[in-house]
Amino acid sequence: MNPEPVAVTTGFATFRARVMFLLGFAYLLLGAALIHRMSSTGVTETERSFVAAGLLALWPIFGIEAFVGACSARSLATACSDALASLHRLSDAAVADGVA
């Protein structure tokens, strides 16, 4: 009887997950402000600029983090090909499991 393998996380992975959670929460708050607050007439130009700048600044961070996470898990060529062709990602998993 073999026990299930235990996932071991590093300190950096835990830190990155916490930071990305907080940034994701901030992004959701800014998105809610965009939906609910920007349609009212009492919004100042400063509020509009803050919400727009926050959304535009946070969006690339999520893309960069996803790319860094993919690159640290596999080779750079595999991460790029996975991003360009999602079917390659499916076949890559099948090959790794010994199915294909």
C-alpha cells in the first residue's frame, strides 16, 4: 500500500501565492468600482483615473506571474508552446503520464 505523494511548497511559492491573492482581491475591488461607481454622476476625475490606472497596472502582473510560474515548472520552450497552442499542453500531459 503506497501512501499518496505529499506536495512540498517552497517559501517563495507561498509568498507568491499570498501576494497574488492580495493583488487579485485589489483587482476585484477595482472592477467592482468600475461597474458600480463609474456609472454615477458624482464621480470625480481623480477616481476615474485611479480605477483605470489600477486596472491597467494590475492586468500585466497576472500575465507575467502566470508566465513565470509556467517557466519555473517546465522548460521555457514548453511554456511558450503551451501558451501558443493549448492542444500541445494536453498532449504534453499525456506523454508525461506515459499514455501517448
